[in-house]
Amino acid sequence: MKVAPSLLSCDFSKMGEEIQRVDRAGADWIHLDVMDGHFVPNLTIGPAIISAVRPYTKLPFDVHLMIDYPLDYIDAFAKAGADIITFHVEAKSDIQATIDKIKSLNIKAGLVIKPNTPAETVYPYLEQLYMVLVMTVEPGFGGQSFMADMLPKVTAIKEECAKRGLDVLVEVDGGISEKTASTASKAGVDVCVSGTGVFKAADTAAAIAAIQNA
Ligand code: DX5
Ligand code: ZN
């Protein structure tokens, strides 16, 4: 599996160095959590910060939008250096228009589902997607416990893609550690986001490798 360390758990006073630290430690992507205080009860970073830290690595930027109106900000995140943009099916922008906008800028598009949202909500869009992100915690905060009961959704999405001959990545986000990564791997997960599990680990490279090899 690929590992995308979530910057939500890094030292925000030196975000550039933190990115270099996980890059050197073997991270595959960098996961950036954007929150607007409406879609989730927390505020984090926006395009200005993403743009400022973009030069610190060549790794792909996996930008997870937890905002009510993603469509209004796709241009800004594209300009900031996003390689992959994922947004929630539960958000208020038109889903098709938002996918079209992301792809028109040559960025990879992904849909995200919260724990209470069924896997089937992404099925109408699978042909157009690079990735589906299945949340394994309620979005908003790092450091929560992994919800193993989300994994059947991962398997269902992978099976639906296989049935249609599609190669869509499935990512999970929330509560991933070495232990939970192995159950995620069995369910068919391709990419694990990990905030606390990577940034608070005593040995960053070992934590990343443990998830990759789980
Ligand atoms: C939660 C974010 C996650 C979060 C994961 O809303 O989407 O990316 O940072 O953090 P951990 O790995 O600590 O659960
Ligand atoms: Zn995230």
C-alpha cells in the first residue's frame, strides 16, 4: 500500500521541514486536510499555505477538501499545486460539475464518503474517478480511533470497479497505524492516510514502512 502522511499532525510552525522529513522517510504522497469550519467543525489550511509548502517536495499533493462548496475553490487549489483533489459527496457543490472542473485542470479527481454514507453513492461516478476515499473516522480531527466497520465499503467499491474493469484507487483516512493497516490491506485498500501514526511515531521511516508492508 501507499502511505500519505497527513500534515494535520505535523508541527505547523515548520511545515516545510516536516514535509521533507516524511519525504526522506519514504512517504508516497503528502495528504493535506482543508477544513472550512462549516462542513466540519474545524479550520485548517487553504491554498496560500499549500502553495507556500509546495516547493519542499516533489511528492504528489493529495488535497482532501472538507468544505461546503468545493467547486468554488478548485481553481485556487490547482494553482497552489494540488495533484489529486478529493471532495465529499455530502458537500453542497454539484458533484458532476466539480469532477468536470477538477479534470479540466488536469488534476486527478476523487470522491470522499463519510462513515454514515453508503458506498453506492459513488457508483454513478466511478468511471470518471482516479480514487475513492473511504473515511474511517468522522472527518474533522486527527487522532481518532479507526472504524473497522468501514472496510466492507472498501471491498464493495473494489469489487464494483473490478466488475466494470476499472482501476480506481481506494484510500482510507483516519486512525491508521501499523495494526489497523493490515486489516485495511486485507480489505483491498490501495492508499493509507496516516497523521498521528506517522508524525508522532518515534521512528518515522519505520512507521511508514510498517504501513506500506502491512
Ligand atoms: C480527519 C482527516 C485526516 C486526519 C487523520 O478529518 O481527514 O486526514 O488527519 O489523522 P489520524 O491519522 O491521526 O487519524
Ligand atoms: Zn484527510
